[in-house]
Amino acid sequence: MLIGLRDALDFAESRNCGIAAINTPTLELLLSAIRVAERYQVPLIVQHAQVHETVNAIEDIGPVMVELARRSSTGLVVHVDHGETVDYVERGFAVGFNSAMFDGSRLPYDDNVAQTRAVVEIATARGYGVEGELGVMPGREDGVESKGVADQALYTRPEDAAAFVAATGVTALACSFGTVHGLYKAVPKIDYELIRELRRAGGVPIVMHGGSGLSCDEYRSSIERGVRKINYYTYADKAGLDAARKVLDDQPDTHVFCDLTVAATKAIEANLDDLVRCLYRVV
Ligand code: 13P
């Protein structure tokens, strides 16, 4: 069934856990994410990032996401991830998405506030929650272009988080505290104390971007301090790629692409199973 962003975040708050927010630009990722959520009967967010328009357009994969979420036995949010224009968020809502992130973090501060505020107004009229972003997160959410380390100078300041949330009315806040999008090329320097301060100053749940590639301890320590939504993509898709490579190596005479997608789906599902057991403290 479809649930709202606030419902998912409330669940996380009441259980002191984190909600997995999985980028699902392909059917392999989407089916894996939903199967794992159903296996443990936990709420989960499936999301489509604007940078993944090159993989599948939101008008193509979006209706599939919405339909599978509607008929699921567990609660799923269908979320626009890193919408870079108000228009893109509206394209998501038009195909049935019920939650959105507006990413104005590369805009001048006042423009980020104004455009995020505009998205909040559109979403509120529909009863949907909105995630905003403040602070620059290195790398792109499509898993490439990351230097693999965060620049301490770009970490979000708690006083800025407080002002941004007050000015925009966002439901949750993505900010910079040491994680990066894409592959980690160095050990991430997560500032746990900063997470706690951002949560306190902003007064809303904190969203971790660049969530894949961390240890269970790192997730749980972040959750303890106020992270409630964990955005996750690169390492799940990499697990799929590694499995597909193995098929090519082990069975060089394979002649159908489906042999790769079947192996990839299994590997993605196993990767997400580990994540969900950690985030939701499944014993
Ligand atoms: P990773 O691809 O680094 O896991 O980040 C995903 C993300 O933050 C999507 O918004």
C-alpha cells in the first residue's frame, strides 16, 4: 500500500530505526527493494532521481513503481529523489509519486529557499511531505563523479539548518555531515555530533545521502543521532553488476541477457536484505 513520507518517518521515530530509501531506476532494483520490504513487513521508500532519466524516464518507470507500491503488502512511499526543478517534481506527482525531494543545494541560498518553498506549497496541497537539501554533498546520485571523500568545509552548519527549515517548512532535511554519493574511495569521516546538532537545530528528521557502502555500525550510530531516511543506491547496483560479470566469466556461452538480469536481481536482493536487517534492527 502507498504510505506518506511522514508515516514512514513516524515509524522510524517510534522504533528508533532508519527507513531505507532505495533508488530504483530499473526493474531489478525495484523488485528487489519491494521483495525485501515485504519479507520483513517494514515501510520502505522507492525513489527515482532526476539524474536517472538517462536510465528510464519517470513517466516510464514511475507508473510501475506506483502500481507495485499500491499492491504491495507493506507500506511504500514513492518519492522523487533530487528533483532539480519544480517542473520535475510535478512530473513525478503527475504519475502518482506521493513524496519529493527538491535539491536546490547547488543554487544560491535564497533561490534554494524560494524554490523549496514552492515545492512545499504544491506538495502540501496534495498532503505530501517534502525533503529539502542544504549543504553540498560531493558526487552525483547516479553513482559516478564522486571524489569519494567529503570536504569538511562543506558540512552543513546547524544554524543554517534551523533557518532553512523555518523558511521552507520541509518535512525532512538532507544535509552534509561526511557521507558522499557513489563509491567510497576513502573511509568516510561522519561527524556524529554534527548529526545530533542538525537534528536538534532543524527540528526535523535528517536524511543521509550517499548511504550505500557504510558499515552497520555507521548506520546505527547515525540513526542514534537523528538520521531517519537512508538513501541507498550505488553499492546495491554494483552488487548486481558484479553478479552479472560473474555469469559472463563462468558461462561464456550464455546467449541471453536475462541470465544476467536474473543473477543481478538475486545479488541486489541479498545486498538490500543486509541493509534492511541492519536499519530496522531485524533480529
Ligand atoms: P549512494 O549511491 O552513494 O548510495 O547514494 C544514494 C543517494 O544518496 C541517492 O540520493
